[in-house]
Amino acid sequence: SGFNSIGHMDTMLRGRHHIGHCKEGEEFIQNVFHVLFQMFSGKEKSNLSICWLQYEISKIVQCLQTKNKKKLKAQGRKSKKLAKNLLKAPDNRNDLSLWKLYAYLEWLLGNIDDARKVFDTALCTSEAGGLKSPQLCSLSLLYAQLEVELLESLEGAVMSRAVHILTKLAESGPYVPYSGQVLSVNVLKARKTYEHALQDYLNKTPVSDQDQVSDASQLVNLVGCYALFQYLTVGIDAAVLIYAQTSEKLEAPGPQKCKDTGENFGTQNFPTALEAVTLLHTNLLRFHMKISVYPLNPLREALTEALKRYPSNQSLWRSYIHIQRKSHSASKARRFFDGVTRSTNSLEPWLFAIQAEQMRKKLIEKVQR
């Protein structure tokens, strides 16, 4: 019958009607995954498993956005069954990336205790690599971020589960599940470990392109863990300082050259790291404003600077129109959209400019009514 939309398509909001997963498109995508699964082995098969689970998570997120509880329950059952089957495969049993996605899936479905058990199991059974293990860092960062989102204020955050996770990661020893308290001496030791690890990473020059990619993602995870740790144990200013120092270092072309290749160390070695660090920075500021009193200006400045540099980043645009929604004056945002659309060929600024106007129209109509 032909497909008008295949599988999952994000669209602008149009009242209650969403373009979602049409039946034929969904069947087609599932068939593609099943066929490909027979053709791959080893690392490629693991990567395909990760893609498949990410796709399932995107469907769960869409059900949550449309607030369709019935559909969410049915989709949750299917996605969990697939995740468990994927993890049963001998090659995937120790794959922390898959364990991370399965735990996240449980968390999104509202099964917080089950998700914690999955996270803890993955951390307990993983080999102790600490801050040197990219997968362990990535898993611990997501676990800590999800725990932080449950906090209602920063009071007593030093004793929280998130601090326990980040402290254990820095210790590089075997993981012990949270028992309700965190020792001050462990927090001090972890802070020193994070500080040295970050300095080592920022002063390091990758040898090959492959190293460059893995180093970039590892640097982002490390910065995320350290900044979150500082946020919970010291405060927002300490976390912002880490993001500022990292960004400054990544932006600088740097005089030092690699002895073998003669290349400068700087953004060219970590092109995507700077964008990811900026995203972590703005997300943390948004969260902090939600749970405490904090000026809007630092977030607005960080977002406008980032969007001039990365005009096609959808997450940054979402945050920008979210904060502009609270503003009574539309002219500032309109001027900014106008400036960005003139300086880039990206489609995103146009789409989000339209969405911002739609939201403003809705607001005006609501007030007039």
C-alpha cells in the first residue's frame, strides 16, 4: 500500500494528531532488523543491537510525549522482551552499552527500582576500569543524571545515591550498591582523582583517528561526571567552572605540537566534544533553575553562543525556545532567529522559529480568552 511515514518520524505538534508509527512502516523496520541480525557477528552485531534498542527507546519516548498510557504499556512489554533477548546473547552479556540502554528503558517506563537493580548489576559485574573505561563512565554518568533528576533540592545532595555512584567510579575498585551514606573522606579523594584525570585528558594528543573519536567521547563522559560531582558536593558555580575551563581548552588551537605528526592540539582533535560539553552545561543550568532560584541570563548567554556555533543542534534549540517562552518580549528572540538563519544553511533554525511563533500565538490566544 506504500508508506506515508516509515517507522518513527518527529514532526511539529499539530493538535492531538501526531505522525507516528504506521503499521506497515513499523513492520518494514522490524523485518530489516531481523534480516540484518542474521548477517552480522561480533562487534557489528553488538552495534546493531544498540541501534535496535535505541529505536525501541525512541518509541517509548514518543508514547510518553503523547501521554498514551495504553500504548505505552503495550510498547513497554514489547521493548523489554526484545532487550532481555538481546542481553541473553553470549556476545552481549558483558556489553555495558546494552545494559545501560536496558536500565534506561526500565527508568522511562517508571520502574525506578528495577532500573536501579539493572544499573547496579551492570556496575557490580563489570571489570574495574574506573575513569579509564569509556563504557563504565558513560553508564555511571547516565545513572547519576537520572538520580539527580529525582532530587527536589540540593539540600543533603552530598549523601545522595548520585554522589555514591560518581565516587565509586573514581575509586576504580569493585562497585558496592548504595547503602544510604557517603563518607566525606571518599568524596575528597574522588575530587582529586577527577581533577587529575581531566588534566591528563586535556593535555593528551590522540595518535590515530580512531583514538580521536574514542578520546572525544571519553572526555565528554569524564567532564560530565566531574561537573555533576562538583554540582552535588560544592554547588552550581563549581560545575560551571569545569565546563568553562574545558571549553576554553578545547577552543584554543594550542601551541604545543605532537612530536610525530606536528599537528596542533585543540578543537580539531575533539570537534564533537565541545558541542557535547556545551549541551551538558546548558542542561545542568536548566535543571538547576528548576529546583532553585537562579538567574536566567547565564543560560540564555550559553545557549545563544552555542547556537551561533552549532545552528543544527536540535536539543539546544529546544532549550532556547523553552526559555524564550517565558519572555514577554518576542523581538529579542526574533532578531536572534533572523541572525542565525542568515548565517547558516541549516534547516533547524527555520523550523524552531516557526515553532516559537506557534507557541507565542497559543499563549496570546490563551490570554485573550
